[in-house]
Amino acid sequence: MRLNPEPIPPIQGGDAHNGTKDVFTSREADRSGGISYPAGTIIVKEAIRPERDFIGLVAIMRKIEGFDPANNDWEFVEYTRSSPNDIFTIIASGGICSGCHTGAAATDFVWVHTTGDAP
């Protein structure tokens, strides 16, 4: 399920996932006491980099029960590629990603809910 109704444009001044983005989730959030995703949820953000016409970034969050309680059990991995024929390679994971996502702790570490781009 796509979380943003329209593609999210690059943020002026740059952002961690620079490009035009779409965010998808495998499960709906529980909204009874805020926003919380159940264990087993996978969230995928894909981005088309500026001046490109292919997906050059894929960032994945997987919620694994007991994985990392300090980060609400999310595992973070970011992949990039330079051309449409390249294989995606890991560019960031773990603390590099969670350090940024801590700023979205109120929305279960999922930034799209803080920007007004998601329901």
C-alpha cells in the first residue's frame, strides 16, 4: 500500500533520500493511540534522483520483534545504484539510519507521517 497520495518532491536544501520519493508499506498502522506499525511490517521508500529517470535509491525498514528496542524494533537498510543497469548496493544501515529516524519517534520512526504526505 502506498503511503503518500502523490510523489514526494525533493526537499529544498537536500534530504537524506534526495529525489522524488514514494513510500510503501506491507501493513497498515495502528492509529488507536498514535501511529504504530505491527511486527512484520516492511516499509519501502524508492527515490528517483534529481536529473535521473530511474529509481536510484531504495530504503527499507523492517520491524522485527525484539530486534532493536531502542529504535522500536526497526531494522534500517538503504541501497543505491548509479544507473538503471547497475546492481543495488548497501550504502547505509543501522545507526546511520536510526540516528535520523529518531526524529520521527512520535510516528513510529516513519518520517512520511510527519510531513503531511501520508494519511
